Amino acid sequence: MTIQTAPHSERAAQDAADQSIEIRKFDAPLGAEVIGLDLSKPLSQADFTRIHRAHLDHHVLVFRDQRITPDEQVAFSRRFGPLQIHVLHQFGLAGHPEVLIVSNIMENGTPIGLGDAGHFWHSDLSYKDKPSLGSMLHAQELPATGGDTLFANQHLAWDTLPAHLKQAVEGRAAEHTYLAKYAELQKRSPWRPNLSAEQIAQVKPVTHPIVRTHPETKRRALFVSEHFTTRVIGLPEDESSALLAELFAHSTQPEFVYRHQWRERDMVFWDNRSVMHLAAGTPDDQRRKLYRTTIEGDAPF
Ligand code: SIN
């Protein structure tokens, strides 16, 4: 399910004043910090254009100390496209179904959010016909230690893929399914409810090209993940598993990775067409809560 762009945010953009923005690239294979932008203020068209360009260039943008409400996060996210509602709608923020609570916090023995989101490397909602263009995660409550998020640049993964693997995947597609690791996660975590028949119907397996072309930059990227990709179409099971294992190992090497160490009220906006991400994990005795919005993208090609 998606929610369409609100016309009132477009009107607000026409009236908004430009802010004084600086984009500072990280000393890493991807990522940049956006300095001087207050996301609680309406975003002018010129500022939107700069952020959009920086997102395409750096794949992960970090906005520090954003004192924004869920409404403001939703409004900013909608500037980039319609929003998606996660299949685990029980972890949607009350009154904001398009905001997924990512949290390990339990209240009265019940999880308030999805505590093990990102346990395996993945690109958000790759199991949908139209996977996410990008995701935004806004820190609400952070642990004193741990809780980092890692991002791996999948353009670099493709560019550096050995020739024999490029040849093996060129023109091939792979299956992605939300259920790939669900039972395994459910066994060891309190955050995975049983899915209803309706929820299962929402996440039927899909196939996508193993190498996708970014629809805006035209750069190619590997598009398979440990979390959601189950098999290479048209290969016997043993060959498919062996090929996927090589791709997973290659695509998440340290030289492709930026590790985000969260600070209070950080907002991080990444491009799911260019990167995969992984939650490094939070110690059991520490609380972590973030709000996530996901923007619908195109069918990969
Ligand atoms: C996610 O996979 O969207 C969550 C990442 C995180 O919790 O660090």
C-alpha cells in the first residue's frame, strides 16, 4: 500500500525560503552530512533540488539534531514520492501508518516496534514489485553503546565484481521474498508476530534483475541480499546457492561500507537503489527507538 504526495507540501515549498546548506562528504565509500538544514521548516524547491542531487551523489545523507515531529518526517519523505506502509502494520506509529517504529523496547511485555529490523543485510522492501526508492530513519531514543547502522555501496560492489561473476549474473534475475528469514528470526526474537493470511498475501515472492540500473543516475548496482533473496531464476539449487553466497560475501566487504554511529535526533536518508544496510545490534539491556519512513521507487530494470 502507498500513500500519495500531499498537495499542501508543494504549496508550502513555493513559499519557503532557501536555507544555507553545506554538503560535506564523509571520508568513506559513501555518505555525506547535510549541514545547515532544519527539516522542521518548509523546504524550498532550490533546497529540495540540492538534497535530491546530494542523495544521488552520496547515497546516504545524515542530517544532525533534527527536532522534527512524525508529521514533519512524513512531509519531508513525501517530497520524494508516495510512502509505503510496512506489512507489519502493528508496528506503525499511532495516527501515522506510514511511520514504522524500529525499536527493541517492550512495554508491559509487548514490543512497541520491530526490534530486529535490519538484522541481515538488505535493501528495504526489495520483496515488493516496486521496492523502496529510499528510507528515512529518525533517532528517538539511542543506546549508550551499540546500535550502529552499516551501509554498503552496491555500485562499488558491481564495479569491482570479478569478471567471472559479472558474466554469471549478467541478464539473470533472482527471487526476493519477505518470508525468506522470517521463521528463523521469529525463533530467536520476541518482535516477530505470526503473520495473518492477509499479510502473507501482501508479500508474495517477486523477481528482480540481479544487476539493476539506477533509474536516475543510470549507474548499475548489485541488487541481491542475504535477507530477502532466495534463488537465482533458471539455475539448479546448488548452483544458485553457491552464486548467491559469493555475491553476498562480495557485496558487503568493509571497503564498500560506511558505519553510522547515531547521535541524538539524527535523521538518516539512504538510497535503497544504491546501498544495502545492516543494523549492527543493540545490547539487550539498552533501549533504542527510531521512526522509519519508506518512499516507493520504480520496478527495478
Ligand atoms: C532498518 O533495517 O531499516 C533498520 C536499521 C536499523 O535499525 O539500524
